[in-house]
Amino acid sequence: LKALKSSRVLLTSELALPCSYNSWTMAHKPSAEDLVGAVLQAPNHFDALLLPAEPTSPRSIRRQYLKVALAVHPDKCNVHKAGEAFKRLSDAFAVLHNPESQEAHLRIAKAAQDKG
């Protein structure tokens, strides 16, 4: 799960894979359990969408949301708490898709990161 919570994300055709860990390759696809766990344990909306905590375009956020949401959708994923993860993703998308709320959340995420 820690591997999914990296500060940089590499977008592939299937899912977002962290690229700051040497053990991950383009061919590696995280399991549904790992994705659900990472989304539920994420401390902020950027981490919930597996995005770096930096200004991001609404189009990139939407693309990333669709990739991760498809993987953890309760109708597609039989993992326990997939419904909760999907709701968390939807909340994160609603906040980050709006540029003004994204900027406010970015300040909060950076302040929390500086403290920790």
C-alpha cells in the first residue's frame, strides 16, 4: 500500500502506477485490494486519486478518476469496502475538479505534508 502512496504518479493505459519506487514497472498492475486500501487510507484527495499534490488540469483529474474508479467500482470489484472507496473517489473528484477548491485543498495538503 505504501507503494501506491507516492508523490509522483506515472499514468499507464490501465491504471496509475507510482514511479518513485524501483520495484514497480510498466507491466505491474496493482491489485484491486491494494487500490481500495490506498484510496481508503489516503490522507487527502490527491492521494485518494493517486495524483501528486500539485496543480493539475481538470482533464487530467477526470482521466485519473475514471481509471481508478473503474478499478474500484463495486459492480466490477468484489473487494470488501469497494463501495466506500468509490464514494471517497467521487468526493475527491468533486473537490479537485473545481480549480478554486483544488487550490484550497492543495494548500491544506502541502501544510499537512510539511508538518509530517
